Amino acid sequence: MTPSRRALLGGGFGLASILIVRPAAATPEGMEAAIRQFAGGSPITRGRVTLDMPVLVENGNSVPLVVSVDSPMTEADHVTTIALFNQRNPLPEIALFQLGPRAGKAWVSTRIRLGDSQTIVAVARMKDGTLWSTSAELIVTLPACIES
Amino acid sequence: MSARRLLTAGIAAALALGLAAVLAETIPLAERRSGFDFMSRETQAMQRDDMSNPGMLSVLEGAELWRTRIGKAGKSCADCHGDAAVTMAGVAARYPGFDAAQATAIDLAGRIEQCRTTRQDAPPLAREGRDALALAAFVAHQSRGMPITAGDDPRLAATLDTGRALYGRRIGQLNLSCANCHDDNWGQKLGSAPIPQAHPTGYPIYRLEWQSLGSLQRRMRNCMIGVRAESYAYGAPEFTALELFLMSRAGGMSMETPGVRP
Amino acid sequence: MARALINLPATAKRGDIIEIRTLVQHPMETGFRPLPNGSLVPRHIINRFECIYDGATIFAAELHPAIAANPFIAFKTIATRSGELLFRWTEDTGEVREERATITVT
């Protein structure tokens, strides 16, 4: 298991006192498996989805995320689901959003937790069953002076 | 020790304290910057938007507690203090204050507690408990946008001196004082995080690291633990003295409660 | 569950796409947090959120522990008719919290 940043920075300002008991973390393979399960055998094409997140994350406890999909959101052509996945948190799933033509725009904003620097993947399923995706790479930094 | 040595030691100590005093107040008003300015754009946006700021949920809670009748007296805060937007405006900005009854400095949480126990005849709230923080957040929120005026009361002069001395005193296994980071090295990075100037403009804050609301005392505990010192207990007079000094040092800056901080 | 804040325009024109922002107080306890004695704080999260407006669920979300504490969720919908919007948060314990807001559509 890749050591987390918290463990690596152990020599510094009070950080040596932290013992983080980490459960088995999700891995890139675990994330791929979760994405494959969501995809249900259909191919995924990169494109049409946008993930708006800060590259440098100030605190992994609360990371703003905006996901949007280029879609007319008509009855005939709209996003039905957007699924978010991560690589290194204990679980690969983050959330699943269910939309429809009444959304007007395929756009969701939320805040997520990131336990470590990692890749986030967003996959959108369209009414016609096609799947589209994008990914974002994030660096999670640490605050100083925390609770022991 | 001879009298002469004692005198020399006394002068040296006074000089050291005096020097610490000079060093501890060296951020001129024009250069005072809130912790807000050292945060990422995203965290700033979280604080700015009342719909996005989790601290506002606590302010809402506090507003309801303000109206709730409790205790043997069956009174709410509102029964005596009416509309908080009017009666509490500017109050948090001038705390810690002087409690005439006990002839000592008192912080806002202490004052709220005093009202509860003596005037509402209700059991005390745990410091750092959810209700205490929600009430403090609600009251302090009524001073949002107003300038900090704490520290001017002449009856608090001795407490201010104590706070100043504590601020300049090296502590812990890392042997660092508040001044070492927040006066001498603000703006630099500690690990990957920028060091702010330590102005208590937004308390109680929603700290992302805590994933909840917390007081200045909790934040100072984090610092003391950070330098591997034994922290003062919640409600300790040292904390009140430190808060008085920090508020005085932040004089003229705007209150932001509820602040969001990483 | 405790407080919730909901923000949406009070009025809109029929066909406008409006933004709805919600913030609910909840620790979203992941189930992975260790106690000093080594055991884990049990999981306790909101695992479903939905918004019902003008006769249909116009937005829903399945949430996992990776959603930050005090969940903030914002989404868009078309203003179709004046009336009530129902917001529902469901915890993994089964407990449900609901909030309502109204919109006037002209």
C-alpha cells in the first residue's frame, strides 16, 4: 500500500505524533472495477463530461467539485446518471446523481473527501445508453497544527 | 543568589518581556491580514456564500436556541435581549470583556454561560459542546462586518499584559512561541500550509480539518499540541488572556463569524 | 438530523433553468475513523437525497462516505409550475428529513 502523505511527513511540526490507522484503501484497480461494474459491459468514451476541481487541495476533508455534461437535456437526448469514482479513498464510489430532461442542464456541484492525492473519474450515462467520461488529478496538501 | 544578581535577572526578564512586547505588536494596522486572505480561492468562496458556509448551519441552530425558553426561570435569551441583530451588534467584537462581579476578564462563552446559570437558572453548557458553540456563533455573527474593539478597557490592562507575555513565551518540545510563527514568519509555509497572522476574526470557525465548528480555544489547543506542549484546559484563564491579547492585536479588523478555515 | 439550508429563486419564468443549492448538517461519519482504543466509529451517513417538484423526482443522489460532512449539493431544474419543492435526505439508518420550499412560476 502506498504510504500516505501524512505518514511520509512524520518528521515535521507535530506530525510525528499522528498515527493514522488506514483501512485497506481503494486502488486504481479497485476503481477500474467499480467503473466497469457501473458501465455494465458498455464501452466508455472520453469526452462531453467536465470536472471542475482545484488542482491543489487545501484540505482533503472538503474538496469542492462541479461536474457537468455537454448535453441538450431533451426528452430524446439527455443524461440519466453521473457517477463519481476515486482511486485512493477506502471505497471507490463517491456518489451517483440521477437526472432527466427536467434538469435543463446536466450540472451538479458538491463537496467530497479525499484521503490522498489521487485521480477522480466522472462517468455519464446517456438515455441512449452510451457512456462518456473525464478524469482529474488532484494533489491533497495538509494543514499544520491539528488535533493529536 | 545575591540581591545584585536578582536585580540583574529581574531587569533582564523585564527587558525580555518588553522586547517581546515590542515584537508582539509589530503588525501595523495597514498590514493586518485575516486568515481569510491566506486561504485558497475555493475555501474563500465557501466562507463568502452563506448558502455554502457550514458555519451558517450552526448560526441557524443558535438563532433557535436564542428563542428557546429554558431553566427554572423559563426564560429565553430573547426574553431579555430581544432582537439579537440589534442588541448583540458589536458585542462579540469587544470581547473578552471585564466581568465586574468576579473582577476578572471573561470571554463571550463565559458570559453566555454566566447568563444561563445565574439569570436563566439552567444547567451549564459544556464548553465546546454543540449548543454552546451554536449560541456563540449566533451572537458573534451579529458583529459580522464590524471592527474589532476589544482590549481597550483599563481594567483589563493586567490581563492584556499576561496575554502578551504568553504570546511571546516559548513552549513545548519544539520550543516555539506564538510570535515565532505568527509575527516572524507569517506568509511563509509550514509544511504545505501558509502561516497566517493569527487574528481571531471569524470565531467560532468551521475548520475543514475538524469538519465542524470550533472555538478559538480549540484552535489554540491545536497549536500547542503542534509544538508538543501541554495545552491549557478549556476555560483556563490563560486562554482568556491570550484571546484578549489576540483580539487587541487584531484591533480595527472586521469580524467574519462564522469563518471557514482549512 | 439537524438544520438544512435551501436556496432557490422565489420566482421564475416558465422554462427558466434555475439553480437549487442545499446544505444539510450531518457529520457523514465514514465508518473508517479510528477511536483511541483502535476500534472504528460506526458509519452513519446520509445515503440518499432527492428533490420532488411538480409531480416528479427531478433530481436524486446516492451518497457514499466520500461526500464531505455537512453535505452541500447543488443542481439545476426547469421552472415548470408554481408550487412546492420537497427535499428529502435519507440516512443509512432509515431516518428521513424533509424540507419544503415554494416557487412562483409566471
